[in-house]
Amino acid sequence: MKISARNILDGRIVALTKGATTAHVRLEIAGGAIVTASITNEAVDELGLAVGSLASAVIKSSDVMIAVD
Amino acid sequence: MKISARNILDGRIVALTKGATTAHVRLEIAGGAIVTASITNEAVDELGLAVGSLASAVIKSSDVMIAVD
Amino acid sequence: MKISARNILDGRIVALTKGATTAHVRLEIAGGAIVTASITNEAVDELGLAVGSLASAVIKSSDVMIAVD
Amino acid sequence: MKISARNILDGRIVALTKGATTAHVRLEIAGGAIVTASITNEAVDELGLAVGSLASAVIKSSDVMIAVD
Amino acid sequence: MKISARNILDGRIVALTKGATTAHVRLEIAGGAIVTASITNEAVDELGLAVGSLASAVIKSSDVMIAVD
Amino acid sequence: MKISARNILDGRIVALTKGATTAHVRLEIAGGAIVTASITNEAVDELGLAVGSLASAVIKSSDVMIAVD
């Protein structure tokens, strides 16, 4: 599957916390930055996500803001 | 200003394209990945964004998806 | 690629309008409903989208609201 | 109320799961596709949502991505 | 139509700028704050929006961030 | 930090509910309207949010819809 989202950041899962319906997944990407995703528990199970898995963060460009100091 | 968004990825602007109302800003972050943001032309002007500027990509965790091959 | 987004609606592109930076893609999905996506012109070109192409609408569940009459 | 969101997909609620603060609502739309929404428990109560209710999925076009195989 | 989005801020349109496909609508809400919406030109036409129209800004709570100084 | 998001609505926190991973924060803004944000518990702790705190709601314009009666 190729997707229109402009941001696909490859990395490895370093933490995964499941809530009642929503899970938080922390991915270490190239350069060492950590990206946090908030996805459904169902998606975690369906994709078989676990700490150590290779995965990518996918982000639509319209969801990215820019900040300056 | 400190913000609740969990993802703040520092980088440098490497490309900036203004449309009629919407601009696309491409930021090179640590590790060399490129992040594309779609923001208003007004924000580009107000923040004084230009190619070469230091800037950060700010992304709410609920806007981040996870994909696996 | 498998993705955490819970909504993947298969269909066929019935209309495609490019703006200065942003394109609107209209997809007819099963049952005849039309789904409109707003994506970058770059994504349209990279995915080779055209009227008549088979494609899917991908939507994160946290971006879906529910309404009742 | 008429809303600017371009996507209003009519259907019937087929599943509803409440978490601590967030609920997942699954809606069967025309053609049989299932759309999942992640909304607040408060909204579920206020709209009186229940399995079997007629409801619509409302989605802003800037939240819809396009994917191709 | 009642909607699950938790934020419905009533106001009056004070500015409206159409781009090639995307329009920016500025709404003055109670207390004088200005809210900017980025919607499709199609929605502007369909809803008959114009400067001076009464309208509401509708925002899903998962799209609202919190910041502190 | 200056951010590209067009909507920064200053107010005071009037309610805060933590779920398993996601918290709901209700902010009273100028004019008395209440804005609800859905953010991570982690952000609540990191920003030291509590009922009575001064805070701002930050919203990207592409996440704001317009509705009319």
C-alpha cells in the first residue's frame, strides 16, 4: 500500500502502554528522536506491535505544525 | 510556551512552497528524515519562516499512525 | 504496509481537482457514497492518481465524529 | 445544523465500547463497510448513542488520506 | 443534527479568503477572540458563507492542544 | 515558542478528568465559552495542569469546521 500522507518516519518501538481503549506507542526514529502515537488497542493487536518491533510513524502533512523559538 | 503535543522534532527548513492560501514547509530533522508540514501562508509570514531557518515540527500524538511492513 | 488507522474504505476515483498546493480527490466507495479527501498535489503525482483509478480512503478513528438527527 | 465537513456517511451503530474517557463507535454504512469513530464518553451519553441507533460518520476532507496498492 | 464534537463556538464571520481549493474563514466568537477555520471552497459555497453571517466553529476535542507559558 | 497554529484561545482550566491514557481538560475562555481538549495524561503531568491554572487552547485551522443553522 502506498499512501498520500507525506510523512513516513521509520523506527523501532521503545515503549507501548495500553489504556482502556487507547494505546500510546513510542517509536525511536533515525537520529534518536522519539515519536509518540496514540492509536487504538485494536490496532496494536492487529499489527502485532511490541517493544522492539520495527515500525513507521505515518503523519498527514496537514497535521504537522511548525514552531520557532 | 509549553504545549501538550507530545511530538516536537527540531530541524532546519529545506524547502518552502506557498500556494494561494496554504504553504508546504519541508523540515530536515536529526537523522536526515524530511518532515512536511501544511500550514497557512499567514503563519509562514508571521513566524518569518525561510529556507535555512531553525524550526520544529509539532505533532499531536493522536495525529500519528503506526504502520508495519 | 499495514496501518493502525481503523478506516480503510475501498473505492474508485470519480473526480480530482488540483489547487496551488492542495488537491481534492472524490472517491466513490461501496454502496455509492462519495468520500472527499484533501491531499497534497505532490501525493497525487507520486501515487499516480487519476479519475478511474482504484484507491482507498484511509481515516484515523480519532478523526471521525458521530452525528444524529 | 449544516457543516463544512465534506464527508457525512449515514449508517447504523453496530458496536460501542466505552473506555475510561474515550469510546469507540462502529457504524455500518451503505454498502456494508464499517467505519470506526473514537469520540468522548460524554458525547456518547449526550447523543444517546446505542447499538442499533441510526447515525452518521462526519469526517473533514483534510483528515482523509488516499492509498493505492 | 447533533454532533459528537465537544466544541461548538458560536460567532460571526469577519473575514473570508478563498484560495484555489481551500478557503480561510475568520469567525469572531463571544468575548472577541478570533477563530480561523481552513475549509474547502465547496463548503463555503454550499453553506452560503459570507462576511457578517452567523456561524459556529466546530472542533473535535482530540484536535485541541493545551499550552501554558 | 511561536507556533503556526492560527488559534490560540487563552483561558482558565475549570475541569480535568484523567482516563487510563487520555485526559479531558475543560478550559473557560474569554466570553465564557468552554473548550474541551483531549490530551495525554503525560502532558497533563508535564505541564503541571490543574483546575484553576491559566492555559491556552491551541488549534490548527485545518482542524476547525464551520457550521450554520
